[in-house]
Amino acid sequence: MDTNTLAPKVAAATLASAHAGNRNLSTDPKRMAVIKVWDAMMRGARKYCEQEGFVTIHNMPHIVGVTGACENTDTLFTLDWYDGKKMFLPQSNQLYIEMLTQAVEGGRVCGEIQSFRKELNADNRRLAQFTLFEIEHLGDLDELLGHLSGIVRTAANEVATKCAKELALFGRDAEDIKDLTFKRMTYADAIERLKPEGFPDLQWGDDLGANEENRLTELEGPIFITHYPADIKFFNMRNNDDDPRVVNSSDLLLPLAGESAGSAEREFDGAKLRHKLETSSMLAGLIRQGMKLEDFEWYLGFHEEHDVKLHSGAGVGMARVAQFILGQTDIRECVPFLINRDNVI
């Protein structure tokens, strides 16, 4: 039998046998276009990292301790591990691959995981499972943002080059995503920029929500917001030398998608790192959930026992990058498989 004839029938039969309520399992042209766009997008991200000498870390853990949390430990999915021990599905592998930057030649590593978030809302922004593309390297925030720009730009260029027909199905012109540029603005300047734009009560120290992020991208296009207050960020982000109130961090905001990548320099001084964790609101929340400081000892101990060099890293939410590339307001239309509170296969 001609394999060109057989393949579409097999694909259709496989998809038809899945949960009928999952609209992401249809074989309509748009759904197939999403799959091709993702293929090109991920090839582009990997291409950049390969060209820049990143070592790809495979077989990344998908069953983790609490150190697999990202920022909000309340959204961890819990697993019943052996002998009743509590384990989790990962939100990030950053703590695990950070230390590899100290040993790998060139100090650059990357990898892909499925990130799991126990999101209570099933809306146009949130997924319970999505692809996270993570990088860590020896270097500072400025160099890191250069790598992030390169990853997203190369991913978008690959889609523009290979998927013009697929983009057209979503009303997207391939020229619109070629050779992207990214502005930069500090968090403090972003607060002042937003006040006359419908957010008069926004104060320094407030986190930026979806509405604020969307307005910034309407005004500025793709943009890195840098130097957030330390109190609203993950415990291991490095405080700025000139203004310790803020950390050397950045969120990449993309039009329609909002926050699409979080990044920061990592604190590398062992004593400072331990103090930051001990005084963090995150640890207090973990203790309420039955966790303890000792769960982080392997991570803290590494920094206390070794001469750790300045390093930084980022996690790129590829579903939101796809949402931006496709120009859609609803992330549920932009993933090959939709997994959220209301939908599972």
C-alpha cells in the first residue's frame, strides 16, 4: 500500500479514537498548521543553542522534590511516591541544571521539559502542561538577554521561512515575525509608563498582571522588563549591587501572549543564598505544606562547598511564544495538545 495514502488515514484514526472533547485533536487544517509551526519553532530554538555551543541536557527529571518548584509552590502537582513519600511534577529544572554550568566545557547548557502547573483557571492564558525550554550559562543578565533574544528570534525566523502557508491560516504574515527586535525597560520605568495608560494606582512593588503586560506590549512591542523587586521574585535571584531592593532579573513580554520567559542571574554566594531562602515567603509557604529547609540542602551545600562562578538562566514558555507567532488571543488555539483543568486526554 502507498504510504502516502496510508499515513493520513492512520493519523485520522488515531486522533479520532482520542477524547472527543479535546478540540486540539481534530485533523482540520488549522490544527495541522499548529503542529507544523511548533516543529519549526522548536527546531529554531535548538538551532540557536547548537550554534552558540550550548550542551543539551537530556532525560531531565519529570518526577522531582520540592526543588522542582518555580515561584508559586501552591501550583505544584503532588505525586504519591514510594512508601507514602510526597513528590511532585516539575515546574522547572533550573536548580538541577544550574550546577552543570560549573562543570560543562563552555558553561552553557539547555534542555526541554514539560512544566506542570496546577492552575485553577482554564482560560485563554493558562495551561496545566506546557513545554519549557530552559537555558543556564556562565555570565550575567545582559548576556543572558542576548541569548533569549536569539532563541526567540531564530525560532520565529524558522517558522517564517518554513510555514508561511500555515501562518496565513491564522491571518499572520510571515514578514511580521522575521528578524524580531526586543526593547528593554526597567520595572521602575514600566510602572511610570503604565500609570497614565489606565493604571493610576499601580505602585512600585506591585506585580505586573496580564492587563499591565498587554498594555506594555501594545505600546512597545516585544520587550524585556528588567530589575524587578526582590520580594516578588524567586529566592535565588541575585540582588543588584547598586540597588539591593531589586534583583538582576527580566521577564520577556510578547504581544498577545504577555510574560513568555522569566530570567535572572542566580545568587552564587552560598551564605547569601541560604539567607535568601531562610527569609523567603516561599519557604514559609513550603513549611505550611509540610516541606522543610533540608529539602534544599543539596543545592545550598553545593554553593557553600564549591567556588561557584556567576551564572544566569531562563525558562521560555514555548506555548506563549507560539501564541505570539500565530497572533492569537487564546493560548488554547496554539498548542498541539490542550491540557488544562477542563481538558485532558
